[in-house]
Amino acid sequence: MILWLIATGLAAGAGYIYTRSFVRSRLRYVDAVQKPAAPIVAGTVAALAAVLPVALLPVVGVGTAVVFGASVAAGVASGRKDRAPELGP
């Protein structure tokens, strides 16, 4: 049980931090990130992509993939709010 909580926490933390950083730095000028559905789409795709590898591991389950998807969605939402400031006049 404790190992599952640690693995889920690490996956959620890494998903949130990496996604927020990626959205802030790389997707700064992409208009699609500003759409309301962007976090939902990113979180759903991340959860679906994580289901198969997570299902094969004996320690973690499908709940870990769902939490990972939610953390990616939160990272996208947070990263698009505090985008890096525009350069130039």
C-alpha cells in the first residue's frame, strides 16, 4: 500500500512539474494551449498512454494512470496561466 502511494505520488509530481515547464517554455506561442479543452485533452491522452505500462506492473494499478492524467491536466492548466512574458515591445 505504501509503495503504491509513493509510486503514485512520484508519477503525479513528475507529470505536473514536467508538463507545466513544457507548456511554459515550449508552447508559449501556441494558441491551441489557450483553448478551454486543452488540459482535458492532454490529461486524457496521458492517462490512456499510461494505462498499458501501469497495468503490467504488479505494484501500481489503473488508479495511478488516472492520477497521472489528472496531474498532467493540472500542469497544462497551470502552465498556460503563467506563461513566460512576451519579449519585445
